[in-house]
Amino acid sequence: MTRYSGLLISVALLAGCAASAKGPIGGNKMKTLQIRWQRLVDEKGRTCDRCGTTEAAVEEAVTKLKDSLRGLGIGVVLEKSAISPKEFSKDTLESNRIWIDGRPIEEWLQASAGQSKCCSTCGESDCRTITVDGRTYEAVPAEFIVRAGLLAGAQLVSAKPSGPCCPPVEPPPGKKQCCPPVSSPKGR
């Protein structure tokens, strides 16, 4: 947990700086951090306990991420999708999956996906688990979703802006350049 403290402090400091600025970092356009979560939903609209627990964690994490990243000019969008029992039977490990900014949560956390027997809606199928720091979880805790979201948010903040502020060419004569000049490899 200590290795993530520096990241959390950096994000908090950046959020404070951005909140005191006139607009979000990088201009007026908000960047978007997308969180996508999918799970099995049966014909009666039910899911299993582990997916139900993960759903509550995803919602809690999204609320925390929205509050944390707003000052950095990053909006957070949650997309929930359901997979049918037919789709689930083809690949049970597709249920209870989370992607953050297009990447599986396991990538952000240097974790691994696994499987274990589930219950109720899933029948006797093996369902997705996640192993983080040597511990295996059937439901994904909010803490891990927040951690992965902050890592993704930090990447969005450090991404080079694209748009009218930083064109790849020199500004016309008499126009102010808002970004520092890029040194060319020829001059080195």
C-alpha cells in the first residue's frame, strides 16, 4: 500500500492545483475516464452474490473517483453491461470483468484473473476472481477499482494535450506559442 501513497499524494496535489486554476488542466475540455463493468444477468434480472458485491464496489469507487479527478479536468463515466446466460456458458470468466480506460483492471494493478466455483445464478460454473498482492478475491473491492482509476487518471493527466494549444508546427509569425518549443534531435 505504501507504494501507492506517493501516487495518491501526487494526484491530490495536482487536483488542488487544478482546482485553483481557471479551468481544468489542459484547457476547457474535460477528459473522460471510462469504467466498464460486465456481469451475468439471468432472464429474471438476477446476478450472483459476487457480482452484486462488485456492483456496489464499482458504484462506490466511481463516486470517489469522480470527486478525486474532477479538479484535474477528468470526468468519470461508468458503463454497466449484462451478459446473457447463453454468452456466460461460452466463457464464464467474462462475467464480473472490469475495464478502466479500455484496459482490464488486472493490468493496472499488476494482478491476475483466476476462477473459483460460484453459486446461485451462475450454477456450478467457475467464475472470475482477481488476485492482487498474493490474495485472491471473488468480488472486486472498491479500493482496487479506485487504485486502478487513479493510475489511469494520472496517465490521462500526463498525456500530451492534443488540440489548438500545442500544434505540432511552429506558430505563425506574431502568434504566441503556449507550449514550450520541442528540441529537435538534429541539434543534439
